[in-house]
Amino acid sequence: MSGVRVGIAGATGYGGQELLRLLARHPHADVTVAMASSTSDRVRSLPALTGVWSGTITPFAIDELTAAADLVFLALPESASAALVPNLVERGPRVLDLSGAFRLRDAAARARWYPQTPELALPVAYGLTERRRDALREARVVACPGCYPTSALLPLEPLAAAGLLEGDIVIDAKSGISGAGKTPSERTHFSERHGSVAAYGVFGHRHTAEIEQELGRPVTFVPHLVPLDRGILTTIYARVRAGTTAAAVAELFEQAYGGAPFVRLREGALPEIKHVAHTNFCDIGWKLDTDSGRLVLVSCLDNLVKGAAGQAVQNFNIACGFDERAGLV
Ligand SMILES: NC(=O)c1ccc[n+]([C@@H]2O[C@H](COP(=O)([O-])OP(=O)(O)OC[C@H]3O[C@@H](n4cnc5c(N)ncnc54)[C@H](OP(=O)(O)O)[C@@H]3O)[C@@H](O)[C@H]2O)c1
């Protein structure tokens, strides 16, 4: 063993299995422990990872997790992360949390959307990799962004930072069903979703708070469930300052992401889910109507990779000083 000793909690979930798949082949990581919940002590196997990872899934136990790992990935329900992270912080391993529990900085917003989350003694880095590299280098706790916020913030942040956005921003996002995790509910059951598309969470989705926190302005965010297993396509309707040219928008994106290995700028060749599925890419396309200043942005990513495990591994790479692409290409 020569890499960083990493542990995965929640390794039997959708995000956790992606983490295992990526980290098992990572050149600088040794997966020393991978845990499910503690509800069952039977041996768990992951058929999709046969031939990729040969370890054993064990029931959750914090002592074993912290003894075996110097850095832990948490792919848990947010209530479990909320309870666990303070304990992990005390024990020492670095933490990359895929849940929303520690993403919101404002105490009132946290109390509203993540009431089980306690105050942490340490600062938490928000892990939108391409936009927060400096904060990630020294971070001991990283809150990896939600899948929808990643798809909305990557296209919007450069425009907001340049002061180009004006007026209302509407974020209309469509997600595959794996975004809801592996346990089916009445809403996510195959027979409910097959052959249907539905909006949900209008003015009541906690990712709105996360997007607004990072963007620093209000948005209308409407998520939809579409009958796909994975992938998010986000269409954003915005307005830019009068006189903004198509060349200026293109140059802004080029400056923001020209050197970013996992953001592909598609401009008028609008992206689609098939092109990013099972990859760590976020593809961004756009069309500007220069007469009216109306800008339509389209971004696509795989919710389980760039929207979850892949971005977490990208953050791991930066936090540990490795090549950002390690284990991801
Ligand atoms: N799915 C996505 O697209 C996505 C994207 C971004 C972020 N996220 C976030 O990532 C986290 C994981 O999501 P997911 O979709 O992978 O969830 P999931 O498929 O439901 O998996 C949850 C995992 O956590 C384990 N677990 C449940 N309760 C636990 C507890 N109290 N203690 C220890 N382990 C426990 C489960 O083990 P068992 O197998 O034993 O039940 C399973 O391994 C969530 O917070 C989610 O919001 C998900």
C-alpha cells in the first residue's frame, strides 16, 4: 500500500458504489474500509464491482472506520452525516461529505433545511471544484455540492462574478431517478416514473438555498424527474447586461474553464445527457439573443459522477495535492 488510506461510509448506496468504482482504480488511494449501514451484519456483495474491487463491505462502525482510514468519504443520508461529522472531526481523519448536511453556512438556513446539522468547530469548504480550488487545498472538511447546484452553478458563477447577470434567473432542471438514492418511494418507483415527467419541490427544494448561497442572488429553481436512471440536464433562462456580445460570453467561459479538465464548453452545440453519462464531465452550452439580452444556458452532467462521487474524488485530488484528473480519466 502506498496511497492515502481512504474509507467509504455508505459504500452500498448509489453514490458510494461510484466512489468505490473510482477509488479502487485510483493511483494514489488505497480503499482500506468500505461500510454499509449497521442494520445488517450479513455479508454484502456489490455485483457491479466484480473484478473492479475485491474487498469486503462491513457494517458501519466508527472505530473501525477511523482506525483504518486517514480520509473518509461519506455517502450517507444527511441525518447520518450530521451526526457523524463532528465525531470524525474530533478523531482526526479528513472528511469529504457527499450529503447536504454541511453545505449551508447561514445558521438560520441550516436550521430550516438541515435541522439535524450541528455547528462545527472547523470551517467547511464548499467543494465546487472548478470554482473553489484554493479553499480545497487545506480543507479538513469538504461539503461536496449537490448534483443540481453543480449543474446550475458551473454555468452561472462566471457570469455572476463578472456582473453580467440582470433580472430573474430561472433554473429548470431534469434529473434521472438515481438522484433520489437507492430506496424507492411512491414518487420514484419505476411504475410511477416510467413514461412520465413531473416537476416537484417548487419553492420548496433545499438546493435552492444552496444555489442562492453560492450565487449571492435569488433564483427560481424547478427540478423535474425524468424517466432516466442517471443524468441531469439543466436549462437556465437569464438576462445579461445590455450590449453584452456573444464573443464576450464565450471569452468569459473560456477564461473560467479553458484549463479545466472536466468542464467542456459546447457553446451553440447544446449538450445532452448521453454525452456525459458515466463521466466526470459537465458540458455547458449557451445561446445569446443579443437584441434582447436573453441568454439560455444548458448544462449536463452525470448526477452520480460529476454531481457526486466524481466531484468528491476531484476534491480529494486537490486536497491531497494530486493531479486533478487522477482516477477520473
Ligand atoms: N444520488 C445522487 O445523485 C446524489 C448526488 C449528490 C449527492 N448525493 C447525496 O449523497 C448521499 C448518498 O446518496 P445516495 O444516493 O448514494 O444514497 P443511497 O443510495 O440511499 O445510499 C445510502 C448509503 O448510506 C448507508 N446508510 C444509510 N443510513 C446509514 C446510517 N445511519 N449509518 C451508516 N450508513 C448508513 C446505506 O447503507 P445500507 O445499504 O445498509 O442501507 C447506503 O450505503 C446523500 O446525502 C445524497 O443526498 C446523492
